[in-house]
Amino acid sequence: MKPRLPLLKRSGKPDSNKNGRNVHVNLPRIALAVGTIVLLSVILSIHMLPNKVTLKIGDISPENIIAQRTERYIDVEETELRRAQAAASAGRVYDPVPNATDQAVKALKTILATVTTIREGSGRLSADLKAARVRERIGPLLGTLVSDDTLEYLVSTDAAGLREIEECALRIISSAMSREIREDPADLRKARAEVMLEARRLTADRNMAEAVGELARCVIRPNQIYNEQRTLARQERARKEVRPSYGLIVRGETVIAKGERVLPEHITKFEALGLRRPKLDARSVVAVTALVVTIVLLVIAYLRRFHPEVYASTKALLLLSILVLMSTIGLRIGGSLLGVPLSPAQVGHLGTLWVVIAGMFTAVLVNRQVAILISTLLAMVLAMILGNELRHASIALLTALVAIYCVADIKGRSDLIRTAGSIAGVGIALVWITGGIAGDT
């Protein structure tokens, strides 16, 4: 038979507390409420201080490391790859060279002036010797772009021919330098090839075309010079415009398996989960404490309003506090408090067991209505521990309601067996039903 707590005796006299006089402060009950809040907050915050992981890149993991919470993190490797691609696509920055065309024209005139001087002052020397003297005098300017055949052709040409060659070369140089020629080997090669094609289109005389083309390609130069500082600044701006790429670690996911070698992405996940430098998340602790305070105050208000006989009994309140604290510790042990590697489903089943036990004891020792309230609140705690997973919280609450109903009239061993069978049957049925809804069965 269910023991009942005696109701407070009622009298016809008005309650002095309602009139605002002789307000009595019950220090033991206040201390009990504060102690319950503190202990519940500590128990529920334990999971926020994860075990430290000291593995380094290249190490072999000695065990499976499971994510105890869902966490969004910056994928450093993917982000860096996208930023590198953005920097590469930003392109180089070039500054214009104001006098590049004048320098090319001056170099052309220097070559032709040297050719004229050697041609007129070398007497009866052969063309190849005159060409050798020209190369000896301005070899660095000519390089390998003007061949010996072209130099022999130039020193053999009269003044009128040289003037025509100069005019044609100036026309081609002016056209080439009006286009953008960047300080880039590929860009300069392209410009020189275009100059040779333009020289061949300009005149039908093959020797003259070769001479004009070689002279022009020899003197043209980049008119856009590479600016390293501005290029780096542009690339850095492009990198900063790339938003970080995020990854998601799901609670229960294996961060690294036993025997697996630690890679940079594992280190990133360890840091995101706070496993490298474990510390309490102050915001989460404050939020948990605020939730606990709200729940305790609501329970106190509920008991005072609807169950004054329980509210008036410090022993009954102490019993409720012990049942809730023990059940919450059981939920935490079923989670990760002992470091036992359990899957979320296993944690859910153990949590359901603790919720049902708390509901049954509360129904037998205190009150069925209070047991329903306590079971509901513990089911909420279970959902929070499981990362807001409602499936097992629903199973726990419904099974606890069945248990509360069944233990109300236990009178003998047969009733106990019937109660245990009913609880087990309902629990199995709920697991099957919720699994079907989630598509797990």
C-alpha cells in the first residue's frame, strides 16, 4: 500500500502570512533549495570539461576518441586552399613605364649609328669583319636577337637603304610599344614574335624584312613593370575576402579511431571540441545554472500551490532532492562521466532506466502527481545530455508514466512481476515505434 504524507491541519483562523504579517523564513528549506541548485548545476556541467588529448601530428591514437557534443568548426585546410586559389587568381599588378618607347627608339638609333660609323670608317674590310666590329662595340645591346647575317646585310646597305630600314623599324616599334608589354618572359616573347610577323607583312624584300624585324624585336622592351608590393597587397585582399569554410562534428561521431595516425584535420577537430586545452565554457555553465534555478523555482511554486502537504515537509523536500540528484548523477554516469565509450543509443536506454526508477520511487514515497512532474523534468535533462535528442526523452517519459501508474497499487509479489513486465513491454514497444518513425527499424 502506498504510504501517504499527512496533510497539514487546517483551522478557521486566517493565515497570517497571507496578510503580510509574521513572515517566517525557513532557513533549512532555503539551504536545501540552494544546495540542490548548486549540486545539479555542477553535475550537469561536468560534461563541459572534456578529457585532455595530447596527441600530436604523426602519433598513433591509442583509443577511439568520440565527440561528446556537436560542434561547428573552421576547416583550416579547405579554407587555406580556397584562399590560395583566390590569391593566385587575383593576378599580378604592373606599373606603366613612361619612357619605355623613347628608350626603344634610342636603342634603335644607337645600333644604326654604330653600323653607319663602322661601314664608313672601315675602308675595304669585308662585310663579315665589319659585322664583327659592330658586335664587338655594342654586343650587349644586340644580344642574340640580331643575327650575324643581318649585321652583314646592314653594313653592306647604303645610306638610303639604312634610312628605309630605320623608318620601317620605327613604325613597327611604335605600333608594338603602344600595346601593353608586361615584364613577363612569355609576354615579351609574344610581342617579339608579333614584331617579326609585322615586319614580313610590311615589305616583300625578305632580307630587309628580317633586318627590320630583328632590329625591332631587339629594342622593344616591357612598358609595364611588375610591382611586387602592390601584387602582394592585392593577393592579401583576395585572401581576406574568402570566408572560412566550416565543418561539422556531430555528437557521437568518431573523431579519430584507435590505431589511426593523427593528421592535421584531427588536430583541428580536437581544438574545436576543446580537447587540446580543456576548460569550462562560462556561457554554457551560466545557461545551465539559469535553467536549474528556473526548474527548482517552478517545482517549489508547483508544490506550494498544488501540494502544500509536500511543500510543508522539509523531509519530503529533502527526499525529492536526493531522488533528483541521484537520478541526475545516474544520467551523467550513463553519459560520459566514467569515460565508458557508449553510443548515444546506449546512453539513451540507461537514461530511460534512471528516469523510470526516479518516477517509481517518487510515486511510492511522495506522491504520484509529483512523480509525474519529476519524471518530466528528468526526461528534459536526458534530452539535454543527449544533445537535444527527443526520442529517448519521449521513451523515458512515457515509460515512467506507465511505471507510476503500475506501482500505485502494488500489494504483493505478483503485482511486482506484473509491473516489471508492463514497464519492459511498454519500453520495448516505444523503442520499436520511435525507431520506425526515425527510420532505424
